[in-house]
Amino acid sequence: MEDYQQINWYWDLSFYGCAWTLENPMDNSIGAPAKGAAINIPHGGVTYREIKDYINQYGPDVQVRYNSTYVVNCWTKGTTWIGFDDVEAIRTKVTYAKEKKLLGYFVWQVSYDVNWVLSKTAGKLLVS
């Protein structure tokens, strides 16, 4: 991004993610081979609300992991892999936008949030 005038940029905060069916449940890293979509067939797109509901139903004991290299949260159980932005990813992205003096951020879509968790995280950082 160094080649662009960063002052004119906005950052997109996505309150959704993607769910995939892994080929091998032992290989669950980012970029691991997948057979196709999981949860919402055929596209695999899931809202933050659907993700949190799915985790609470099928694996509340399984920790959501944060990958700081890719700035994304991941959750896996068996062959189901979900990548999404949780609080850690939102915090990192808003902090980056502030540090780079971007114009701000926009959210797609606020109704996908759960109890305003992501919205409040972003809002607190923006005004601090």
C-alpha cells in the first residue's frame, strides 16, 4: 500500500466468514486443501452471527485461534474449518487504519454482529 495515497482509503470490516470442509482434519492450517463449502452449501459464506451460533452448538470447547500473519480468526472441528473476523482481527484492522491515517472503515453488514461485540470493538478504537 505504500505506492498509494493512503489518506483516500477506507477499510472494509467484514462481519462474515467462510466455512470449508477440509480434505484432512489433521491439516487445518490456513490454505489447507478443502473439498468444498461447509454449513451454507454451495458457497460457504456465513455471517458472524451464524458462526458464533455454530461454534456454540458444535464446539464451544474448541478455542477460536487468531492468526496475526493473515489477520483472521479460525475455528476447526473435525473437517469443518471456519475463517472469519472476530474481536482480535477487528481490533488489528481498525488500529492499522488509524495508524495509516485512512479515512475510516465501513462494515458489511452490521446486522450480522452479535450483541454489538464487533461494532463496539471497532467504535472504541476509532474514538480512542
